[in-house]
Amino acid sequence: MTTVPDGDRRRSPPNDVKGCSALSGFRREAIVTDTPPSGGPRPEPAPPPHGGRRDAFFDNAKYAAIVLVAVGHAWEPLRSDSRAVTALYMLVYAFHMPAFIVISGYFSRNFDASPTRLKRLITGVAVPYVVFEVAYTYFTRWTDDVPDRPISLLDPLYLTWFLAALFIWRLTTPLWKLVRWPLPVALGIAMLATLTPSIGKDLDLQRVLQFLPYFVLGLCLRPEHFRLVRRRAARIAAVPVFAVALAVAYWAVPRMNYAWFFHRTSAEQLAAPSWYGPVLTLVVFGCSVTLVACFLAWVPGRRLWCTALGAGTLYGYLLHGFVLQWSKPAGWYDPEWLYRPAGAVVVTLVAAAGVTLLCTPPVQRMFRFVMEPRMEWAFRRDAATPDRARAARTD
């Protein structure tokens, strides 16, 4: 799953979000000018321009995260037979999608709703959403034995919810650039969403709203924040933090509904008192962000054999779902030995190897026409021309 289409991530934004201030209202300077306030720091340079050198740290992080996504999905059939697997499952779900979404937000700082970026949003997010929504519908009619499952672009099926959410989040990026308190506002929206069971399934808005704070957090981050968690002290501190988190997860298995980490239902739908929703939103957010920081602390910053695969994580994300769905009619989980500790290890290794294969360049070349279509025929030729250049040409 590249968390964001790579074409966007390599373009340098003119400025990033400066929205974690403690003042209220809207930032006047964000509306009037891009020049920072007197004495204030200048905007941080964003990711390298298209064609520039990629940051190995982020590619490594995305590859590690997509492996955790695939492994977490592969563990699902094993949960009912193993408390240890369920604890690991709960721990992974506490931070793997938040990590993707934080990185997505960080590399969405350059989105300014210009024609070029809107075109990229359509071809890199909207079109794959439509294609894979239809493909998953037809495929799961067979694997789930639901021959009359309808095609609904408003009700994301299986893994496609992330593309729908990313499309909405990125469109709102200019708004978060104006708000002076973006993160508290996003947290408030997520808290209110847990109190609103009537939101329904349209575009999986519960997930869109409840995961929103992680995207906005990514918008607020700057390069120095990532350098902070990559220090040696942070790497050492991450070890006991993860150990304690795993112990707490093991303790919580029979005591807590881990569906809170899915962020897709309200408190009422989880049979919990209404006040649980806002409170657990803050608690889970704090836990998840801490684990994301620990996860990033362990990510190597140098180029490795897997670094190049970080550019293909969107391919791995969307394609591995077909393999997992195929496992049902194929009976891959039928052998009883898979539900023993050795079987869980085998499932983990196979899932990691499978999603790694789906991120490789040959697979990217094979499916690029779907994941990153050019679609020049669908857009006006002058639509991608910057407004300023177009005005100068008119003059």
C-alpha cells in the first residue's frame, strides 16, 4: 500500500502545515501569504521533486508496514484458537494503519487542489478505487458464495475503504492548512463520530472520521519530528514500550473488544456506553501514536534490499486481498497444524513473502495501467498548466 501515490510524494510542496499552534481560530497568514511570520522558521523543505532521490527511511517504513498489514490479515483465521496470536493481532492493529495514515498525511502536505494535483488524485486514488471496488465485488461473489452481491461505489468493500478515505482526506488538506488547531479539531470530529451510529456505511465515513486525526497529525509533522524518533535513545526506549504493549494486549484479550482499533463503528454499535466513544478515541489515539513512534524508531534509514519495494506498497496492499480471499475456497486454513504455534509462524512467513512479491517491480509494471493510469484522454490539455503560467500566456 503505498500510503500515497508515489508521484505526489516526490513533488516538493511550497510549504507545509503549520497548524499545531495553541491559538484559536484561523491562521491569517495562511490566507494572506506563504511568508512565515517575522522571526518564525521558514517552511521545511518537503519531499524531493519528481525524479529526485527517494528517502530510504520512508520507503523502508512503508514496506515494513505493508508486511504487518498482510500478516495481520493472515492471522485473522487463527485468532479464535490462540490468545497469543490474538494479542499480537491487537498490537499490530493498534499501529499499522495509523502508521500508514500518518505517512500519508505527511506526504500530502503539498496538496493544494491545483489542476495537476487534482489530476493525480483522480488517476492515483479515485480510479484504482473504482476498479478494485468492482473487481473485489465480482471476486468475493465467488469466494464468499454471495452471487448477488451488488456493486456499490458508495459502500467500500474489503480493502478499498483506504482509497476512499485517502481521497476525502487529501481533498480536505487545504482546509487543515487554514485551521489554527487542526489536530484538536480532528480529534473532536473523531470523538463525535463515535457518538453517531447513524453515519452509516456510505464511503465508510466512520473510518474516514475516526482515522482523520492520524492524517492531520501527518500534515502537522516536519522532518525534524522524524529525526527525533530516529535517535538511538528512541530506538532503545521502543523496546520496553513494545514489550509492555504486548503484555497489556495479552491481558486485554478476554477483557477488551479489539474492534475499537478498527475505527469503523460507533460506541453504541459496539454495545458500549456512549461516553466510551470519546474517551477511548483519546486513549487509543495516544497509544497508537506512541506505538507508531516506536515503530518508526526501528525503521532503518539506509538503503536495504527491501527499500525499492516501498514504492510498490499500494500494489501489495490492494493485490494481497485477492490472495487472502482465494484462501477460503482453496482450503488453505483447513490443516489443523496451522493452529499450533509452528503453524502461526508458517502463516506469518508466507504472508510476509507473498506481499513482498506483490510489491516487486515486475508486478508494478504489470498492474501500473490500473494503479497509475495516465488517462491523458480524460483531461483537458491545459488543465495541468499552472494558473500563473496560464495567466502569463494569456497576457
